[in-house]
Amino acid sequence: MAERFRKGDHVTWSSHGAPAEGTVEEEITSDTEAAGRTVRASEDEPQYRVRSEKSGGEAVHKPSALKKK
């Protein structure tokens, strides 16, 4: 099972091939619109809305793309 994250967790991910850091803003557990796109998620396969420290922008990632800092 993939790692679970909580709001406020400091995480890293790859953004266009470069490392990015930020904070988990929300766990998404149902289909919704977030960060400008349709997000397909469920309780068993959540996704996470994160905010970049550098740009302040939002992104949504699967747990496999995130690592705790």
C-alpha cells in the first residue's frame, strides 16, 4: 500500500524533471476539480493537493510521486 500523507506534511516531488518542495494542503478521496484539472481519486487511491514553497502554485499528485522531507 502506498504511503499516506496528512495536511501539513512537508514533501518533495519531481516537477518537470527538477526537484520541488512543498506542503500537503489536502487529501483528495473522491473525484473532483483541483489545480485546474479533473482529479480521479477514491478512499483506496487518494491523491494529494500540494503547494509549492518556491512558486506558491498548487499541484495534485498520487502518493507514489511524493516523498516525506
